[in-house]
Amino acid sequence: MTLLEALLFSAGYNAAVVALGCAGFGLAAGALGCFVLLRGRALIADAAAHATLPGVAGAFILAALAGWEVRSLPLLLVGAATTAAVAVLLV
């Protein structure tokens, strides 16, 4: 499959769905990013988004040390929300 086939949607149904999905996501993310930047909230969104990973990892480690279920979604979400809130307050 060549790049030209994928761009012209002649590579098959799955390739067309993926290409259209990526294009739609790119348009939506670009438009939303412009509004966030114009309102001056870009740094807050970046800080919250990047701070969730250490929260998930910390909650996972603490759950493993305490002997709890490490795949508990509510526990991991609480860890992510906690570190995201701390990051937003620090910014």
C-alpha cells in the first residue's frame, strides 16, 4: 500500500475509516487548542494532563505495598485526580 492509495481512500474500508477518524480528531483538537490558548488556559491543561501519570503510578505502587487490588479503577482515578489537582494548584 502506498501513501497515495491511503490518501485517496483506495486502500480499503479500514484505511478510510482510520484516515477520516484521524482527520476529524486533528480538526477537533486544533480548534479546541486555539480556544484554550486564547483563553490563557493552555498551561493549566498541560499541567493537569501531564500530572496524571505520576498519580496513577503512585496509586499503583501504594496499592501494591498495602496488598490491595492494583487494578482498581477508582483507586487509580483518585491517584490521578489528586496529583492533577496538586499540579493545577502549584501552577
